Amino acid sequence: MKKLSALIGNGKAKIGIVGFGYVGLPLAVEFAKKGFRTTGFEVDARKVGLLNSGKSYIDDIPSQTIRELVSKKVISATADFSGLKNQDAVIICVPTPLRKSKDPDVSYIVSAVSAAAANLRKGQLIILESTTYPGTTVELVKPMLEETGLKAGKDFYLAFSPERVDPGNKKYDIANTPKVVGGVDEESGKLAALLYARVVEKVVRVSSTEAAEMVKLIENTFRAVNIGLVNEVALMCHRLGLDVWEILAAAASKPFGYMPFYPGPGIGGHCIPLDPHYLGWKMKTLNFEPRFIELAGVINSSMPEHVAARVGELLNEKGLALSASRLLVIGAAYKPDISDGRESPALDVISLLTRSGAAVDYHDPYVPKIKVDGLALKSKPLAPASLKKYDCVVIVTHHSCVDYEMLVRESKLVFDTRNVTRSISSPKVRRL
């Protein structure tokens, strides 16, 4: 432990990061900025080639930053995982999707840990950052690594630290977002905390890897449940003929006992739609029924259908059939001002509208092409002349670069699921 502590303390520790995507690359950049020799181990040859040539493939990281770090030889990428044995700390940042059955798919973790085990040596620190169910580090990762004959806490160190990357967030990044750390033993926790303290302003130690795993899940389950609540409120307000946005804005004026959440066309991204299912799955194995989680999931997943139904209602009011209408969906990314379309509700909305017989185009300056129900679509330009040909424009993702005043002015009908047109007074605008 003393040797590794010294290497971390003097900035000489070699950092290996398995998975150079939305989580791994930003983390690597922070370590490299502090002078640590950082290597990304990545199966995607395209990413390896781009990074080693000084090009970024992540929106939040400028290529200029990558070029500077590559030229200083503090960051590199490789597809040769045998180099893991040369690393002092190995941080696993691979995806953890869900299977179609909504069960956790830990195959990427298994693959990454297998590579780490094949190259494990005494004195290494292994950290899992991939979001997963409580118990994964101890029940899955630790036994795989100990099959080598080395023992956690004695021959190598093992910890879990949940990623908290928020793509497109201009205020909070890795450096100023507190880092939660839990080890399988005291020394593992101390080493992991010491390592992260070199690149983040605040480290929050918890008692175990299970506690750290649970922290990540409760963060996003909290969001999913509260979004589910306001989505249900939006459905109730529609039935009552009330403006949900007016009500939520007034409620948010209370300076205590209330935290504002807002409805929308569904939830997307790599965390909120998935993480509650990880927690729910784990609890079911313990014969515990996670009722809040499941109800929130039902409500949130039904919102694209509500949006499609509302579009049909609005067109009917104008004497138009959804099956004979031309529609334009604004936004394909799962959140504003990024190019990430993972689990985006826009894809479900487009699919539902298309299946109803409507001719559907989309516009997204960040996402030039998408595939919906096997059909390849390309983003359409947004111009006054083109807007006039659509019977309804549906705002699903509220990118800040879109000229919404022009959009409302030139469109026949606008259905705004994000309240981005709240400052525009027009009879053509209807909101969720």
C-alpha cells in the first residue's frame, strides 16, 4: 500500500482506464491534466485511432485538449489489453445496459474484469465505475480477480466509485462534482480516495462497495420517481383542463419543502431509464417488491404514447387525420445541446407517429441521422419555407440553438412538450 500511495502522491502512478467512452475519456483527461500517464483500453478501433491522432469524439471535450495531452505523452489509447499489467490503477468504465427482459446485462463488466484478471499483479488498485446493482463488486468482480490466486485487500486493492458524468452540463464536471468511493476493505477505500483526490475537489468515503453502488442507484431512482410524479400530474392536468406548467412554476415559488421537477415526452439517456431497473431487479432477488420504482417506470415509459395521442387530438381539432398529416419532430438527442441519442424518447415518439400513418421528419443540429424501426432518417434543415409544409411541429428536445420564435411564427401548429416556448404568446402553440 505504501508504494502505491507514494506513486499516487507524487503523480507517478500509471492509470489504465477500460472503456474510453462518455465516462472513461473525461476521467482520463482529468488525470492526464494532472500529469498522470493515462492509457485508455478500448475495443473500438475507431476511438483508439481518433484519440491517438489528437481528435475528440466526446462533445464536452475539445480536440485541442486531446491534442495537447497527446503531444505531452500523458494520454494514449490502445486495443491491446495486455498493457493492463503495467498500470498501477485500473478503472473500469464500461456500459451496463439492460436486457430486453429488463434484467442487468453485466457482460461488459465481465469482459473488462476478465482482461484485468489476466493481467493482474500485486499492488494494483482496481476500481469499478460502471453503474450496477448493489453487490456486484463483491459478488462478481472480487471472485473473478481472486481466481488468479491473489487476494483483495492483501495482494491487490478493490473499490467502487460511481460515475457522475452529466453530458452537456456547463456548471459541473468531474473536477467539481464530489466523488463517492467505497472499498472492499479499509486500505482499498483509502487508496481509491487518495487517487480520486488528485483530480476532484471533494471525495466522499462510504463504508463499502455495496454502499457506493447503492448511492448511484438512489440518485437516479430519485430522479426517475419524481419525474414520474410530475408526468402523472401533467396527465391529470390535461384531464382537468389545467396548465401544468403554470402550476409547477407556482409550486416552485415555495422556498422550502419543494424541489421542482418537470414533465416531458419520456426519459432518456444512459442513467435514468436504466438505473432504477438495476435496483428493482436486485430487490426482487431478495423477495422485495419495489413498487414506487415500477410505477414510475410505467408512467415514464407511457409518455411517448401520450405525446402521440395529444398530437392526434390537436390535428383532429383542425379537421386533420394523423394518418394523413406531415409532422416535424424537433430534437432526437435525449437532452438539450448534446449529440447523445441513447434511449431518447424522441425515437419512441417518431416511431408511434409513423406507425399511425403520419409522414414524419425530424430536425436536430446535433444528431444528423437516426434509425427508427429499421428506417434510416436524416435531419431536415429548419427554415421558414420548409416549416410551412408541416401540419404540426412537435418539440421533443429543446436545443438552445433553435430559433423558436421563427419556428412558431412560420408553423401551422406547434406542440411543445418541454415548455421552451413559454415566453411566446401564440394561439398556434399548445403545450404538454
